[in-house]
Amino acid sequence: MAAASFKRLASDLRPDTNQPELTPEQLYWSHLHKLKSHRAKGGVVYVDGNPNYPNEFLMAHGTSVVLYDTNEEEPKYSFQGIKSTAFCAKYRKDGMMVIVGLEHPIVFMYDRRGNVLRRLNGHRGPVRTAGFFPDPGYVFSGSNDKTVKYWNVVEEAEVSTFVGHKDYIKTATVNPASETTLISGGYDHKIFLWDVRAGKKIMKLDQGSPVESIVISPDGSTMYSSGGNEVKVWDLISGGRMMHSQSNHQKTVTSLTYDSVNNRLISASLDKMVKVYDIPSFNVLHTYNCKQPVLSVSISTDGKRIAAGQTEQISFWARKEREAEDEVEAGTRPKNRGSMRYFLNSLSEPAPITTVTHTAKRPRFNPVEKHLRNFQYGKALDEAIKEGNRARIYDTMQELKKMDGLHIALSGRDEVSLNPILDYLLLNFRIPGYIPFSIEILTKILDIYSSGLALNRAMIKKLEEIKKKIEQEIQIQEHFLPLIGELEFMINSSIAVLPVESVFNPQSP
């Protein structure tokens, strides 16, 4: 075949078209294998990974705090002295100490083996959240009594109490870039930033719904908070400006965690899903489906293990590195799913080796054509939209339709990657020549995403604009229909009274 020709490959050489092509990042998360789930007595309301022992996770459920070993896939031991519901259990940054908040207003501190070291009394309601400051001599706690307390561990004494929340305090954390900044979130929809050294509030933010979880980026500049089915992103450097809001879940987002190794955000929800997001695009890289509503989530410090606490069990996903390395070394799995080696390995018979000598110059394909030649349908469409040329986008979609790749190119998208396509369709509804094919594309999108996609406000607004534009076009057509009828009547009437010669030969004298 000549080098300049561009033809579709034989159908037996094509990748599986039932699923959109995965990026290396998506492949990484999809290769976390689900381990054996462990039943729990009541909901697993909190789970936390050991910073120094990535295979160890704490889980708080019912009146138990249990250490779970993902290598052995079994619980190792339970912590002592817990006689009421445990709401949180968090490691110190060295992994050698644990703090636990209980329904009875007590804060327990344990060593890594579950032996009691300290008891902190002072709250008047259940302790929902607790944690360590970078200075190991101090800890914090938040309670249903609407207060946040700052404790001196050595003296087992309360240093200060912060008052400001009007409802239960559900979550709190320390800014890693500032040893004295404590952040708390409550069911009053508010997020407060406290300076524990000065003993005062320094910032107040409004989530708009009860705050369930807060995490901070490692550099301390960005805060992620969840409330309702929304995850909001805040710029702490610029005084708490909200940079982004996203709702990929159908129900309340109960827990957030940050993967500092891969720079990824992970969310868990009552809709039984755990999602991994790219930062800063917030594209959903992978979704883990659970059997029960998810109450808590955590990722190991090496980024290779995820734990999801649910209403009656805890589930784990882990990366089996040795297995992955063996597959690559044995040649049973190519490193690049889009490579020729991937296609050849999928054949039942070895592919014949053919040597072709070209005398002419190899043609240069633009990025869209390169993706089409490699059957990377989604990337081809993204590249065309990125160029912003309406005609190029139209030609690309037509080519995808011919190659039976249009459904694949439109599938597997989240709000961020779907939004530019809707923008393009909205523009097309203003141009009559583009309307028929745009309707076909929109119909296909609605078929694909009619269920299972949580729309954010921007996306809903976009669909409403398209709906409004279609209604306007319908009104215009309805307005012109009577006029078309009158014109046809006048033309037909005129033709009827004209001599035959003038009808068939208008130029004759």
C-alpha cells in the first residue's frame, strides 16, 4: 500500500471499540486490583493510611478501631478501651501514634500497637474529628458542641477553644504550609480558618451545604471541600477565592483524600462510587464502584492502595507491581496500549512481517489525522475542537461517523471534556447548514449520557441554552410555514394563467 494512501485498517486489527481508549493515567488506576472486602460492625465512618507503612490502614466503625494489613488482607488487631462509637482515627505524620475521637466526649491517643497513651477530656458532645499538628506536642479536635479545641499533649491540657460554628463540626485539618493554621468545617455550611497562635478566626468561607470533608494540597495553597454532591476548590493564597465547583456524584460526597504522589484528588459518595480526579483539569480518570454507600476514603502514601469505608464493610484496591512487571517482561502485555505491539498481540496468529521500501517522501499528517490513523477517536475529536476551526470539527465528526468511531469519541467523558462539544453544537444551531448533523450529534450525546452523569450547574446551563436555541429555531420555522404556503399558492396560480409557451420558454418573444 502506498505511503500516501490513508485507508481504514482491517477490522481484526482494530482495538476493542466497546470502550473508549484509555490514557496511561487511566490504565494506572484501572490496574489497582480489588482485594478481599472485610465486613464491619456498623458504618466505616473513617479510614486513614499509615504514612510510613503503606500497607496499613486504620478503620473506625461502631465501637471499634481496627488496624488492617493489605498485604495479608486481614485485620491485625483492635485498639483498647473504646466503649462508645468511634468517629475518627488518624495517624500522626510519622505513623507511630494515633488519635481517636469518640461519641462520649473523649479524645484518646494511642501508640501504633493500640495501647492507650493519653485521654483528653473537655468537649461536651461527640468528637467528630481530630488530628495532629506538625509539632507533635499539640493536637486538635472538633465536636458536636460546635467548638474546636487546641490541646497540649504533654500536659494533657486544653490550650484554647475556638467558637464560631452554629452547628456540629464534622471535619478539621491543619494547613501543611502553616503550622499554626487550623481549618474546620461544619453542618452550618461554614468553613473557618483559625490562627491557633493568635487564638482568633482569620477567614470564613461558605460551602453552601453541610461540610463533610476538607483536604489541603501539599503546598498549602489550595483547599478542597465537599458538601452535598459538590466538591469546591478554594485559593487560600488569594484570600479564599472559590476557583472551581464540580458535581460528578449523584449523592452526598462524604469524604475526600489527596494523593500527593500522583497529584490526584479522590472523592467518595453515598452513590456507591469512588472517583479519581486529575489536578488541575478535574477530569475523572477512574471510577471504582462499591456495593454500598461509601462513608470514607483514604489512599496510601505511595499512591498504590485505596481504602473505601462503606455502611457495612471496607474495600481495598492495590497495585500488584510484581505481576505488572512480569507481564511486561514476558511480553504478554504491552507497555503502550495504543502501540502496534498491542494490536499484534491481540491476533490469534502471528502477523506476517512485510518489508516495504518507499522511494517517495512520507506524507505529513496533522494531529487530527494521526489520531484517526491510530484509531484514537476521542483524541482526534479533542484535537479538532482544540484547533477551534468549525469546518475542521465538522469534517472530523463526519470522518468518525464513516469509521464507526463517533460513539466511541463521544463516550467516556465527564463534564469538563463534554462541555467544548456542547459549545460547538450551540454555535452550530445558529447556522442552517450545520443544524441537521448537529441534531444527530446531540441525539447521540443524550443517548449516551441520559443516565449516570451528574451534571454541574455550568453543564445544566449549557443544555438549557441549547434547548432554548432549538425552541427558537422551531418558532422561526413555524412562523415561515404559512408564508411558504402563500408563496407556493401564488407561484402555482401564476403558472396556471400563463400561456404554455411562456412557461416552458420564458425568453421567447
